[in-house]
Amino acid sequence: MADEVEMWRAALQQYLYDHSHQLPDVLDNLAISLVHRFQQRGVLSDLDEAVDLHRAALARRAATHPFRSNSLNGLAVALQLRFHQRGVQSDLDEAIKLHRDILALRQPGHPDRPMSLANLAHCLQDRCVRLNVLSDLDTAIELHQAALEICLPGHRLRPQLLHGLADSHLHRFQRGGVLLDLGEATRLNRAALELCRPGHPDRFGSLMNLANNLVVTSHERHVPPDLDEVVSLHRAALALCPIGHPHRMMSLNSLGASLGHRFRRGGDPSDLDETIELHRDALVLCPPDNPYRPGFLYNLANRLVDKFQQRNVLSDLDEAIEKHRAALALCPLGHPDRYASLKNLANSLRVRYEQRKILSDVDEEIELHRGALALCPLGHFDRSMALESLALSLQYRFKWQGQSSDMDEAFSFYAQLSQQSHLVSRLDICAAKSWIASAEQANHRSVLDAYQTALKFVDKHVAVLAPSSNHFDVVKKVVSSIAMDAFSCCVRHGALTHAVELVEQGRAVLWTQLARLRTPLDDLSASSAAGNTLAEEFKKVSSSLRKMFDAKEESPRIRQLTAQWDDVVSRIRQLPDFSRFLLPPLCSDLQKAAEHGPVIIVNGSKYSCDVLIVMRDRDPTHIPLDITLAEVSELSAEFQSLTRRVGSSDHQLETHKMVGMLRKLWACVVSPVVQALRGLIDPGSRIWWCPTADFTLLPLHAAGPYEKRRHNLSHFYVSSYTSTLAALIRARHHVSQDTSIQQFVAIGQGNPDGGKELRYVATELNLVEERVASFMSFTSLSGVDATVQGASDALSRAQWLHLACHGVPNRNQPFASSFAMRDGPFTIMDIIRSRMQNPEFAFLSACHTTVGDESSPDEAIHLAAAMQFSGFCSVVGSMWSVDDEVVREVVRAFYDALVEEGGEGRLDCGRAAVALHVGMKTLRKKIPLEQQIVFVHIGV
């Protein structure tokens, strides 16, 4: 490499003397050789000189010169490399502008256009990493895809382009958390490696890229075998780098890092010993002025800390701190690794303080975290983590020294989290959760602000995600139990209306997001000409987003539509009287849910279990419950286990156990509610249960003492359920005022694809027809006609629906829960996509139609909720398995009662809850207990 540089220097002297027209070519070639030497040796002066030489070459090439794009490209590449080393934003901005100029010169058909597309994509990705502009990543992915479309299979650039696209997907996953991006990155990297067989010049890079991808996959999915593959890939890469190979240093470090990950997951001491040896070898090969040396130093230092924590040899810890100090010394202000070096040194000093209790260590730790925070101004991607780390360090010092000023300052830093102005990431939400945990532990006055900030972050994070079931895992991780804990906190502080608002804000998040796309706009349209224009724009963008629901790829088009939707919502909020458009509702708005009876929120939190009774025209009534969340979870697990065994063992014993559980539910939860309701409403009134956490899995409607001369809940009130208060309000808005003839569709499938035969489906449909055909137009769909498409078509014209078939819950992927049709599953996603016309009532005569994801029941992703979301304002569903033979009696009793409740020749969906209540009473001694209580009513 040195010979090449000197050769071009000599050539430059010659051409300068001769004033040759080839001078620009020589300047570019010398610059390129300097860039190559920089990549081998890491001497920044080589890079500076290369930039100057490319500028000199470019100045000598006219705008129409055929090789002008070469000089532009060389300068752009050198500037991007220099940005990587020094982090000067102007270098990156100039590189992006130059790559755009190059693309303008390299029109479609130009042989270098694919590489120019990829180069611009890489720069935009770098800018997203620095400034957290997600639209840059979307554009980068679009550019990589365009390059791949040009370079079809067999093209020499295809492996490189696959890697570039994979890397962009990986970065987008790390910011958005969408597992689809992570899966796509892995697929693309595997495809690239498949093209790079042994002997291929890009095989080393392919091995490294796939290995790095799998590290992220392993961390996200906690799959130990992935780390074994990572280590194998890095060993294969190192085998391609014998002693003296320019990539050996990097390969040693990467293999060491992968073994370090595996040690931290599995704890094998041999992995730790080998990773330390590899990092030492990499450092030996890394010159003092190499830009990678800080990273190599703190990689070794972090593993030495691990070794100390495993073997308790203080010299290992001291060496780790020494290495971290050396790394920090190589990272002056402006260096891209300075933030990581400050954090790493701070963390190692914490470990030493825990051993030696030297006050100067914890003091220095805090100053280092202050330094890290100073590098993260408002809007910086890492600011939340920096605030959290500094707050935790100050709390730690308070624990040992007891200075109240440390606690005050710690919470002052937490309070700054609420000022975040950028797109919210999962890291921001984690920092807010840390604030919650600290405030709860210290009983700090900021605890309600902490919960509000966390829920605001969740709302912002989910709002920028395109509507898709693929985001369920994201939502599940970021939401966890925040809403229920916030409810408990508010109750403990006497803020009851606030409790209603916060628990509503943090539950059924995906349904809320989807419902925003179907918001009624009558008031907005009628408000003014500007309001009408914005209403039409909102409808158009929302319609486009709905059509793209569950798209197979998180495309830039979806991101663009989401940004447009966010913009029009922002403009609507600027209109008079619309400042709270689509913002989380206030308690006064939510109280509309109790217009026809109280809504009873039953909340489960690790801090307390409580009930709030929400009434239309008075403040909520609080009832503390004498049960812990752990006990609720245990009772729920027992009940789920029992209902899964129904009919498979001693029926009398099963009934006895079930009665015992219903008695406990009565004593601990429902009886105190009944006592409070007696002073609020009349006997026989309707009530709506709104359970949270594991309460959602318990049959609150069936609770009672189950003793002679004592009454169960059903004697006092008519029970319905709602997932949220907003869902009930939406359902009331959906109630049709249309007096035209209603369409009743009955769908029955007794012989589904691959499913067990249901012998009584035809009889059940006949029972329904006999009772309702005189009230409305009746259509029956069964046998070979009850297909997925047939069901979808039927839903599009049905105001009333009866569905008799197998219900198939998917407890891990709830959007895949389905009704079993003749040709396959009719899923929740199919239901959401169906176009309904004023739907009113649905009876779901199938198993498990109110069962969703076991680990996040508060999202309420189940078949009955999908029906309600799609417009059915009144739904009857099941909590567990229904008996095919017994269900005929349930259906007969329900429709008999509904017809009797109806009047003026018209059935009223608002009477469905009463009809179910009355019908079940007539069957009390005729069918088993678990079948008497399996069906529940949801909605109006």
C-alpha cells in the first residue's frame, strides 16, 4: 500500500510539471490509494489529504466531463469515512449532496448507478443514526431495493447490495422494534452469504454481517443457539485472515465479542478466557492511532469486569478501569466513541465502589455520566438513557451517603424525560419505566408525572407505527403493566378521575390506534370550510392506511402515509374546539360509557388491586380489594386449567372446584362491589365489567356464594363486559337508527378444513331461523358455502350475525385467532378487512371467542373484540370451550328471550344482554354449570 501511494505521488509530480490533461485522474488515484492506506492503518492525515486531492481533481473537471462523477464519488466516499472518524456533521451533509449529484449524472442504464444508489443509502442511514430521522432509513431502504432491482441474480454487486439492504432493516428494527425488519435483515444476510461461496472475495464480509445480525436476533428473542452460530461464523471469518492479513485485527475482535455475548448468556468460563485472549491479540495488532482502538480497549475492559465478577480478582477490575481510561483518552470531545467510553468507565467504577467503598469512585462515576449527558442535547437519540444513568448514579450515592440533594437532583433529571421532542423509541420508554420504579420505591412526589410520561411515550411510539398485527410484539413489550400500575398509583394518591384516564390510555393500544382511522368526522365537517377540508383529507389518508393494514413489509409508503396522517391530525388540533382531537380522552368524556349503567373497572397491579365504579354524573367510587395480583394470577391459572379439562374427568369434582373458585371471586372481588352498588342503582339494572390484568380471564359475571338462601351476582344485576370505556362509547355510536329491513345472516360450519365434526350445527341454524325469520330478512350459509370468502361476503351485508363453528384461539399470535371455515381459517385480520354495513349484533357460537394473548390480556386481541371493533355494537362470545350438543339449548333459550324482549316487530340488539341473562336462568338446572356461565355479553 505504501508503494502504491508513493508511485502515485511520483506520478503527480511528473504530471504537475508537464501540466498534463491527465492530472485530475492522477489526483483521484493518489486520493484513492490514500483512502486504502487509511483503511489499513487508520492514520487520519491520509484521509484529510485524500479529501483535498479529490477536491483538486473535481475543480479540474467541467460539469460535462465524462469522469466528473468519479471525482464526485471519490470525494463523497472520503467525506463519509471522515465523518465516521470525527463525527463532523458537515462532512456527512456534503457527502449526501455529492451522492445526489452523482445520481443525477448516472441516469438509468449507467453501469455505476446501482453503486451510487447504495452509496447514497449508506449516507442517509448514517444521518438517521446521528439525527434519528426515520424517514432517512425508509429512503435508504427504498434506494437499496432500487439498486437490487437493477442487479439481478448473478450480478457481481448483488451480495454487497443485499448486505446494505439488510443493514438498513437492522437499523430500523433497532429504532422501531418491528420484528418484521429483524427477520428481513436476517433473510437478506443469509441470501448474501449463500452467494459468497468459499473463495468469493466478499465471503469474509458476508460471514461478519450475518454474525452481527444474529447477535441482535439472539438478544431480542433470547435464543441461545443463535449465539452458537454467531461464534461459528466468526471462527470461519477468522480462518480467512491468517497472520498478516489486514482484516485479522477486526476478526479477532469480533470473535472475542461474540464469545463475550455467549459467556454473558451461558456463563461458560472457557468462553470468557478465550474472549479476553482474543481481545488482547486484537489490541496488539491495533496501532495507537488506529480509530478502532478505543472500541478494542473497552471491549477488553468489559470482559475483564466480567472476569472479576466471576472470580473476584481485584487486579482484573483495576486493569479494566485502566483500559477504560486509555480508551477515553483516545476519545476527545467530538469523537463518536466518547459517549460509550464515558459510560463504560462509569459502569466499571460502580463495580469497584461496590467492592471497596472508595467515595471518589462513585463521585467520578457521577461526573462521567454528567459528561455523557452533555453530549446528548435535547432531541438526541441517547438522551433518555443518559438521563436515566445519571439519575440512577445519584440515587446510588444517596443510598450510601444519605444526602437528600442527590435524590432531588436525580428526580430533576428524570423530570427532563418529559421534554423529549424526537420520535419516541423503546429506550425512551425504558427510561420512563426506570423513573416509575425509582419514584415508587422512594414514594416520590413525581410518581404520577412518571406514569404520565411513560404512557405519553407509549402513545407516541405506537402512533408512528403503521397499523399492523406485526407490531403486536412491539406493543406488548413497551406497554407491559404501566397502565394498571398507573391506576393503582392514582388510587393510592386519591386521584380517581386521573386513574380512569390513565388506565384507559394504556390498554387496548392497538385497537385504539386502529379506531383512530375510523373516527366519525361529522362535527369537524360542519365546523367550518377549513374543518370540512381537513375532514376530507383525514378520511383519505385514513382510508389509505386501512387498506395497507398488515402489509407484509414496513414500506416507505406506509411510513409516508403515517407521517401525513400525523400532520393532518396536528392541523385539526389547531382549529377552535378541536384541540383534543384524538388525544387520550378525559374522565368527563369517558363517563359517557356509563350512560345506561355503571362501568366497573377491576384493576390488578403489583402495588394493589382496586375497583372504581364509574357513573355518568358523579365522581368514581373506590373499593379496595382484599386480594393481591399474585393471588389473582393464581386463581386465574387454576380456572384456565379447570376449563381446559371440562368434560374430560369427574364432572362432579370439576363442578365442586369451579364453585369453590366462584365463591372466592365473590368474597374477594364481587361482593364488595355489590355492596357499593346497592346505594347507586336499582336491583335488576345493567352493569358493565371492565377488568384488567388477569381479572380479564375470570368470570366475574358468574361469581356468587352458591349457597341456599343466598344470592349470586346474577340475582342482583345483568352483567356485560367491555375491554375499555372508549370501546363501549364507540359501540353506542354504532347503534343503527335505520328502520329499514335488517339482514340476518347465519353461518354454520360443522365440517371445517382439518377440524373435528360439529354434529349439531345444522340444527342450531334451524333453531335460529325459526325464531328470527319473521323479524328480518334471513340468509343461511353452511356446508360447502361456508368458506372464508363466503363468510367475508356475508359479513359485508349482515346487520345481525349468528356464527356456529369451531373457534380457534392463537394465544401466541392473537391476530391469527380464527373461525374454522370449510376451506381454512377466517382470522381476526379477515374480520378487520371486511367492509360492514351498519352491523348491530353477533352471536359467536364457538369456543374461546373472548380469549386472546395470554401474556398481554389487556390488549384484548380476540375474536369477539374484533367483531366489536368492526362495528357490531353488541356481541355474545365464549370464555372457554362450548359443548356442541348443549349449545343448542343455550341458543334456543337466548333467542326465545330476545324475541320476547323485542317489540313492534323488531329485534333490539340493546336487549341482548338481558336476553342472555334471562335465557341462562331458564337453563339453570338443565345444563352443566360451566356451560351456563361460558357465554358473556360484550357491548351495548
